[in-house]
Amino acid sequence: MYLIHAALRAPSTGVQLPAHAGELVRAFADADAAAATAADVDRLGGGGTFGSIEHVSTHPGALPGPTLGVYLIADSLDEAERRTEVLCRRAFEEVPALRGWTVGRVGVPLVTPYYERLLLATSGLPGRKGPGPVPSS
């Protein structure tokens, strides 16, 4: 299973992403899966055009802009990112409450900011930044 983030852009300044956007995208994917043929299910490992979408979460306050988190089952990271992008673009074209929103970067969320904060944290020792040494056993 992969977690793929899709960065979103509002249709105009001040427009808020609907709080239930994740539910709308998931419902769109579920409707597609219900209409899928047996060949689609076999080819994509479940679901319809988008494969097996497990969950979609909404992060309206994410910086620099709103983000959708899509949890899906795929054979590779590349496939998961591609399917997430197609899902979001189609949902934003076809779901009335999401029309006008556009998809920016689609990819795996990075944990870099977490580790950067660790490196910048003081360890408690004067003149030393970052975590202390790891004792060997």
C-alpha cells in the first residue's frame, strides 16, 4: 500500500477546499470501481480505472496549499503516483463541488522536515546541535 499526496490549487484566491473533498474523491473512485469490468479488476488488482483505493484524506490546512492523501494498493510507486494523479484530475473535472481545483505535484510525502527539525534541535550539551552520539553496545 502506498500513501500518495496530491497538492491542490484553488480556482481563485480565498476559495476553500470542501472539508469533505476526500470523501467526494473516494465516492468518485468507488463509483468507477462499481462500473468496472472483470478485465479491469484483473488488470489493476481491484477497483476500476484507479485500482484499489483504500482511503482518501483531506488536509485543507497543509502548506503551501491543500493536499489530498490517497492510500492505494499498486505494484509500484510509479504506478501509484500515476493512478493518483489520474484519479484526482478526473474527479476535479467531473465532481461538481470540486470543479475548478487543479492538481499540482503528485508524489510520496517526504519526511525531510521531521529530520531537519531533529538536526536543528539542541541536545542539551553546550555548543552542540542535534542528537547526541549513539552508544555502541
